[in-house]
Amino acid sequence: MVKERQLIMKKIRPDKYYIKLIISLALVLLLAFILSSFFFRFDLTSEKRYTLSDFSRQTLSGLNDIVYVKVYLEGDLNIPFRKMKQSIKETLDEFKVYAEDNLEYEFVNPFGDEDTEIQKDVIGELYDRGLQPTNVISSDREGGSAEKIVFPGAIVNYRGFEVPLNLLKNNPGAGAEENINNSMQALEFELIRIINSLSADSTEKIAFIEGHGELDEYQVGDLTRELGWYFQVDRGKINGQPGILDDYKAIVIAKPVEPFSEQDKFVLDQYIMQGGKVLWFIDMVDVSLDSLNQEGFTLALISQLNIGDLLFRYGVRINPVLLQDVQCNIIPVNMALPGNSPNFQPVPWLYFPLLSAPFTSPVTRNLNMIKTEFVADIDTIASRKDISKTVLLSTSAYTRRVNAPAMVSLREIENGNTPDQFSEGSRPVAVMLEGRFESAFRNRMLEDLLPDEEIEFTESSVPTSMLVVSDGDIIRNEIRITAQGTEVYPLGFDRYTQETFGNKEFIINAIHYLTGHESLINLRSRELTLRQLDKSKTAEQRLFWVLFNTVLPPAIVILAGLLYNLYRKKRFTSGRQF
């Protein structure tokens, strides 16, 4: 037996072992050197969640300076926000692969300082910089709960310019898991749209039209400020001057209340014929909120804006009606009897529909619900065959139409409405029109219209697009007059419910789409499958899976070690060689 073992040891020569080891290491190093010259990544997920789009890769590879991202999602987070934090980190890590040294990021705990006064200052500073906090209620197994504030957002800095980015899509109509999942789906889009805007070499221009009682600079102040990160935003009157809009990529007509002159209409028409983009936010029925609040009732009258012929020629008609929708916002109403102290109670107000944004379009994908006020419906004109018409927003299936003129009274909340009274079905509220438009001034005498101008008239447009929305208030933010000046609230924020709706994101997405940034907007088409666990089964089988994951792996390792020792012992005792 001893001689046999000596023969075995002689056959295992150390010099050959080291030679094989050196050769193996050399092969590994050579292979690593060769592969370092090639770049490839494998994404084995079914929805390709770790694969960036071509547009994102081009944007990141083309950076000429450092983009610095500071994410304020750190500290003691609950499980959903920990998942969101991990997703943000993975996305930024993927960004760094293409941006290399031109992208840096860090996660910061805004509540890292134990001094409560410093924490308050930090919260106030982040809020002033545009980040929106959210309250998170965590429950434990004993039935207790704790509430804390989380800032699920980031500040993106490029060459000294800072842009706030709120990463949480907090849709009141969805659950926490769905909101977190929707937020993770939109991460690439939200980050790339800001990085692309900050790193752009030139700035496109858009304009808000004035001169017809449109919303003023304060009433669209939040949207103007947000658009300022991507465009040069101007305001001005048309004054019947042909060509005055030619330098603008898109124009916004925000809730006019006075009629358009034929000269202004001609300027708009020819701007569209040259490929200009227009966003129409039109109230076809005029309702005075001041009278409604003070008197409790008001008369809804048809607006005389003199633009119906334009819209009809382009492919739509806004009907002079008001829509009532069971899916609506709430308002505070004084329910106290005359002479008693005010007693404001929240009540559903059917004239303020809440619109669910469909997932079918990249413009509306993953948006919160859209709030509206005194909205009409839109008919599309079937005879305009060269124009595609895409409904972006519509009411719920339980809708009722009220023809104008009509009396609108707060006493309507006392009516016992039943579902069978809301039988009009879903009605279109926002429509995207795309194609070649025919001029509304075709076959008209233009010399009488602009006698002092040398007119270059175009009868048919190049391919272009426009958005028509039958509610002017969808673009209006709330304001408050203070001693320090006019305070502008975020667009979509409801002061009574303290909820932020998706109005701003909808309009910004639409402007990006209209201005030719389809590659950017298509990033919103990404869909990540939400694979939720069955909560009842996880509660019932918790002990089993805890033991399965904690006891079974060590048991397998121990068993494998015992079997290996038995195997070695049997081989050596039997005299077999390795």
C-alpha cells in the first residue's frame, strides 16, 4: 500500500502542475485583452429592461461635459422605494457605460442630519427647487404604523444649469406598487429628456399667442417655466402680420375668450400650411367661475371665437356643450343652512371630469389622471381623409352632455343621479391631427383681407400636426395673490385635494411630439411587467419560505461536503488514482 502511494506521488509532478497553471492564467489574460477591444452587453430579461434605446445611447455618447445627477432617495426606505432606488441606480450605471466619465451620480439622504431644524431647511430648499415630497405610511406586523416624508426626485446639473426631476408617478387612481412600477418604466425617458435638453447645441422657439383674452403669463407660469428648460418661450400678438410666426417651432393658443380677426386667422392658417405646429386649448362654452362661487349659479353661454371654420377645415369640430362625468373631481361646497357657520364639505362636481390617460400613445403613457373644468366634446370630420385623427383623452363611459346655453348651479349636487342618466358613453376631449391640411382660405378673395400686403398664399400644407383640446383650463395653473407678489402653483396641482394631476406632463409630452422629438417620446413606450406576489399566499406560507431560503442552502453545502469526504475516502482506500 505504501509503495503504491509513493508511485502515485511520483506521477503527480509539481513542475507540470505549475506549468499548466501558468498556461491557464496566460490564456485567461490573453482572452481578456482580446475581449476588451470589443463592447457588448447581454440583456436576458424578456422586456429588455436593461437595454437603452439608440436615441439614449447617442445622447449619452455625445456629451461634451459632465452631467451630475444627485438623487434624494436614500436612508430608511420601505421596500417599494428601495426597489425604485435600485432601479434608478441600475439605470444610471447603464448610462455611465455610454457616457463614461461624462456622467456622475450620487444618492443623498435629505434627512441625514439629526438636527430637526437643519432637516426643515433641507426640506424647504428641495421644495423651492421644484422637488415634490410624498408621505409614506409604513405598517408593521403588530398593526402599528409610522409616517415619513420621502423626496423621490433628483437634481440634474450640466454646466451650472440645474433641473429638478420628480421621479415618482403618483397617480391617485393606482396602487403604490403600480405607481412605483410606472415610475421605473419612465426612468430612462425622464432622465434622457433632461440630459438631451441641457446638452443641445441650439434652442428651438415656441410662442404663446396673445391678443384674444388668452391666459396670462401667471396663469401659464408653471408650464412656461418648465418649457424654458427645453425651448425659448415667447409671448406676443399676431396683429394680422403674415410671417410673424415663421421662426417658431410651435405655438400655443391657451383659452381665448375674444374673437379672432380674419387677418389673424389667415396668419395662423398660413403658418400651419408651412408646417407650423399649433396646440389649441379652446373653451367653446363660457362659464363664469366667479359668478358660480359668489351666487351659486351662472349661465353657460356659447363662446364667439370665430375659429370654428378653421378647426372644421382641419378635421375637427368642438361642440357647444358641457360634459358631465361620473368620474370627476371634488370641490368644497358650503352645506350649512343660511345664518349658520360655514360648513364646507367635499362633493363630486360632475362638470369637472377626470380623464384617464390611455397607454396606447407615447404622449399619454404612464400619466396621472388629467383634471378638467367645464369641458366639451370633439367630433372628427370623416371627409378629411388625408388627416389621421388620434384621440388622446376622453371621458369615462358614464358621461352626459348638456347643451349650451344652460344654467349651471351648485344645487345640482343635490340631484339623485343614477347611472342610466349618463348614457352618452366615452366622449373625445383631446385629438391629435396629423397629415396634410387644406387651407381654410382656399377660394377666398385675399386682396380684401390684406390689401396692403404682398401675399404669398399656400393652399395645402406640408406634412404637419396639431393638438386640439376642448378645455382651456387644462393648461391653466392656479395662482394666489400674496403681499410678496403672485404665487404660481404647479400645473395640475389641486389646492383642495392636495393632489397633482398629469396636466403638465401631458402638455409637455405633446409639445415634444409635435416639435419632432418622436425618438424621445417613444421612450415612453417601454413597458415593464409588474410581477406581484400573492399577498395572502405569502402570509400563509411565510414560515415555509423563510426556512426554505435560510436552512436549505447550508444543509445542501454540508451534505455535499460529507458526500465529497466519503467519496475521497473510498477512492484512497481502494487504491485508485486521481
